[in-house]
Amino acid sequence: MPQSRMLILEDDAPLAQLLTYNFEREDFDVQHSPSGEEGLVIAQEFNPDVILLDWMLEELSGIEVCRRLRRMPETANIPIVMLTARGEEADRVRGLETGADDYVTKPFSPRELVARVKAVLRRVRPALAGATLNYADVEMDIATHKVRRDGRVVPLGPTEFRLLKHFMEHPGRVFSRERLLDSVWGRDADIEARTVDVHIRRLRLALNEGGGKDLVRTVRSAGYALDHER
């Protein structure tokens, strides 16, 4: 399973430590904050693949954090799993209606929570579940490294393939050049951010060769996203 980034927003220090230990053991890259306000900033900078969010945060409630995350374009599509001691049906419904993808009631088994988080990730990142990715009229076979658009073979170099794969695993998400360098090239890569623009251009040319709609959206001062609903 590819390493996933997790942000834990939990103000109970012993519980946060336990969660961090369990998810790092499952090869997650984990960041933690006890503050909802700080968590909103970290979410935009860290761009996690999933957020564990405690309902009863101090200063700013988990419900309000969830609401704000869903309003910001950089975080609108990040899956959120809410943690709470409130087990009533009305509370669960409120959490889900605010934008949470799953709802786990305390006390819980760390093993079950890990399984629930992985299930959420499989729904939003199909590469974790199978060998084929699909978005709009693009199909990517990960096992054979072949890409087709509307049935037409799209020739891609290794870097463009990895770039497209990353976009297809996170459709609609906006990624900065720095985050793309980190995720596609690797954290230790000594490459300038402008290199991303070159490969984005190559990817666009290859995808659009047959006259299809441009799927790669440029977001001024923010980065790039795979988005066919413009």
C-alpha cells in the first residue's frame, strides 16, 4: 500500500500519541495538532490524504473544523473520519451531514479504526484497491503502465505516468508544485519547482493529442488539479 499522509486533530495527548503510534506502524506519515485553528493551517500546507478529527476540540469544535475544511478548495475533497464520545444517532447524522466520511465512537479499538481509515482511503484512492484507475475518459492500467483516453493509447514517459497516477488517485485536489515534487519525485529530489511545469505541459500534450478536453486545471498561485468539471 502506498504511504498515506494523515493529520490527527485530537487534544487528548495520550490518545493522540496512541493513534500516532498505531498509524505510523501501518506506514502512515502522521502529523498531529491539538488545535482546530492550527489544524486548518496544517491541512492546507501538509495536504493529508485523510484527517482524523475529534469532535470536542477546544477553541474550535470538530464540527466547525469539518465545515471549514469542506469550504476551502485545497481541503474540500480530503476524507475526514470523526472521533467522538457522542454516540447518539442525531450526532452521527450531524457529523456526516457536515461533511465527515465516517464516524467512530469512543472508546474504540485502534485496530478497527485503522481498518476503517484504510476502507475510506480505498474508496477515494482506487489505486489502493486495484490495478486500474479511471477518471473521465482516461483509463490507466498500473500493472502494464498503459494509459488510454477514449480508447486511444496515450504514450507517456515515466515521470508523466507517475504525475498522472498521482492526479488520478486524488481527482479534483489542487496540488502545489512543491507538493507534486514531494509526492511524485520524492522528498530528497534536487529538482527545481519549475520542472513540474515542464512535465505538466508534456502530460497535457499527450492527453490532448486526440482533441479531447484539457483535464489538467491550472489554479493561479496554487498549483494544478485533474478536473473535468470546469
